[in-house]
Amino acid sequence: MSRDDKSKGGKFSGRQGGGKTKKSFARGNAPIKKQQSAPKTPSKTDGIRLNKYIANAGICSRRDADIFISAGNVTVNGNVVTEMGFKVAPTDEVKFDGRSVNPDKPEYFVLNKPKGIYVTGSIEKGGKTVMDIMAKATKAKLDPVGKLDTQAMGLLLFTNDGTLAKKLGKPKNGIRQIYQVNLTKPLSVEHLEKIRNGIFLEDGKVNIQDVSFIADRPKNEIGIETKSTKNHVIQRMFKSMGFEVEKLDRVVFGGLTKKDLPRGRFRRLTDQEVINLGML
């Protein structure tokens, strides 16, 4: 047997017959291992320090954030981070105790909405929206909480706190709302009693906490309190009774009122008002 017939170890070369031919890995024929995508890692030089990121979100102070980070309470892109001075980019997903962290400090405003201003949905004929007004309040991306019809006026809450917005938006939580309603014709005492007992609409019963005539005003002006979150509920309720709403003004939302807030103006909520909303 020639030198070419056997390898150094006495075994047949892959180029020869006489047995199972082994696949040659020469000349770039080695199997390519499937590369697994590495977890997204923030840059060490760009971005914002993780403790500041958490503090900006209003969760705690930077000092306390360092304690939580070292304890393993914070993840970045799914990985626990315990390194002090770790930096994150705006595109990174940061979670604190499993909940997503908003890098912007939570902000809360209330607007006394004018009539004819859109809240959500398509803008028809170049109509103005409440966001045009709120753009002057802050650079943070605010969203309105709850609904208020285009022709309705009154209190509308805005925030970038998604957790609170979601909580207040849940129908089962029912936020206390008081409206001043002007109708095209007067109501009777019997009508008020019927409203107190609850009005049935196509999407269910509308429960009313209270309804009454406004003191020293005509009988077509009433105050009505409800926790309903149904769409256009006030208008539909009165329409089912044969009345048309001429003016609708939300004067109370949760614990917020329009006191000292002119139409078309907004103000920042106090710390106590934010706490009160969180307890609803």
C-alpha cells in the first residue's frame, strides 16, 4: 500500500474508497454554525445612566435607584443589570420589578376644553384638536384620559403616565363625573325621577348617582352625576326621553374641578391631586 493510500494513522484517506467516505472540511467546507442573535446591549458611551433614567421616570431618587439596581430589581432588554453607571439608549426596554419604565418624568395636566375642539379621531375640515392647545404645556408626549365629545366642554385630563391612564380608563373603576346640561326644553320632576332610577340604552343601563335642577336657573338646566364611561352617554340618554342637549359642560372629573380655570386654559395638577387620582 502506497503512502498515498493511507494517512499517517494508517486509516484510509477521505479521498480513497474502501469504506465510508468522510466529508472533507477542507477549503471552507466546514459546517457553518447558526449564529444566535445576542441580546441587545446598550452602548457604554452613549445614552443616559440607568439610575437617572429611573429617577426621570419618577419612580425614586437616583440614590435609591442605585440600591434597586444593585439588588437586581432592574432589567434592560430582558437582562438583569447590577452595574453602577450602566448606560441605556432611548430604544432600550427598561423594566423595574417587571413593569416597563417610561424615561420621561410623569406629567399631569387638566384642560378646560372649549366647544368644537376635537379630542381623538380624524380631523375633519382642518379642525383644531386639544393637542394643539396642550402642545404649549410641555415637550412630553401627553394623551387625553377618557372621552369628551367635540361639542362638549369642560374638564379633560392629560398625562404621559400610562399606568394611571389605563387605570382611570377601565369602566369598572367608574370615575365620578358631574355635568351641567342645557336642554332645548324644560324637564319635569317626573323626568328627574326616571333618570335617577336609571335609563336603559341599547348598550345597557346607565346608572346615575344624582340629578337635579340648577338653583335659580330655568328648568331646562340641570346638573347630573354619573360614573358611566359609555360613548355619548348623556346625549343618548336624553334623546331616548325625547330631549336634545344644547350645551354639555363637564365641571367635575374625579376630584378635579374647573375652579379658577378659564375656558381654553390648562394647568398642572398638584402633587396631592395626582395622589388622589391614583387612589380612585
